[in-house]
Amino acid sequence: MKRSEINQIIKDALIFFEEQNAKIPPFVLWTPDEWKNKGDEAGEIRDNMLGWDITDYGQGDFNKVGLLLVTLRNGNQQRTDIYPKPYAEKLMIVREEQVTPMHYHTYKMEDIINRGGGNLVVKLYNSTEDGSLADTSVHVSMDGVAHVYPAGTELILHPGESITMTQGLYHRFWGEKGKGTVLVGEVSMCNDDNADNHFYDTVGRFPEIEEDEEPLYLLCNEYPDPVK
């Protein structure tokens, strides 16, 4: 992805957050120059990858396959002695027909919530021991109500609705065509994008960036080392 594209995606996101009255914490708007002066006091943000997370999953077409996330809070699966927080929270922006590829988590259980805007479509499969898609019924909880669906069912989450993704449950999601951009929330156990994402197809999690202009804000995997 080009840095100019990432910058524009962030600008569009900030407008959409305001339209949805979704407020973000101050650190999300720290500039690259401000980050140069941050020391160990910002260790939780660095170590737990809080902040902007924008990816095209290595497919080269963000509008078709991609996702914008802002990690608001997170513990650390690998460093519970330092970061004992057992939960995480994210805001995500999903555009119409913009796909997040099929994947599941081994450790993390999460609630995916439609916070506003358009409708979110979610496709579900159980996973097999070898990581394939199982042809078995899917058992899910949606806003506290238990449901059973055939493998491959596509559910539509309207604003205010949510679904619980248990460990090993494959899910792909996108914004429903003609319904507008979706503000999505995620409330989950600790998140680890380096070790706990299992994609059905081969994709890249973090983009390679072509630096055609200066970054507006740093992504969560770009923070500099702390100032000593």
C-alpha cells in the first residue's frame, strides 16, 4: 500500500467516526513527531499494538479486500506478568463489499458488534483439526440468544446487533451492498495479530508500505523505540 493511500483512509475514517459520534482516545492522534519524544510511559501502547491498524491483507486492493481497525485497549497473551489485562477492544470500519478474509482464532473469543451505519454480513464455518472448512452445523450466540445454522450461512447484523465468535469458528465479513459503511466494534479476549490469526487462504496481515509521502499517523506496528 502507498502511504498516501493509508493517509487518506485515516482521514476518511476520522470523518466517519465523527459522523457516528464514535470518540477515540488521545494517543490515536499522536503525530510521528510526538512519538519521537515518548518514553516508557507509552509502553502499553507499543507492546500491545494499540492504535491504527490498516491492511489490504497483501491483496493490493484495499476497497475489495481490506480493513481499518483502531485497537483501543489490549492485554498481551505473551506477557501477562507485565500486562495482565485479559481483554481487548477495537473499532473497525468496514466498507460496502469490502471483505475481511476467512479466518479463526485459537486463543481469542470475541464479540463482533455492529455499532452503526450499514449492515454487516458474516459468513460462518466450523474449522476441522487440519484447518479446513467443516460441513457441520454452526452453533453461535447472538446478543445472548443461541442459534444453530448450516455451514456457510451468511448472517446479517443490523446496527446494534452482535455475534460471538468462539475459538476455531471460521468467519468472513463485509459490508452489505447498498447499505453504507459499517462502524464495527470488537470486544474480546487479548488480541495477538502475530500469532493467533489462522486464515483459510494465504494472506498478509500487515501491509508493505511504499513511502510516497510522510505518514499522517503511525500504524500500530511502526512505533519507534522509547526515548531513554
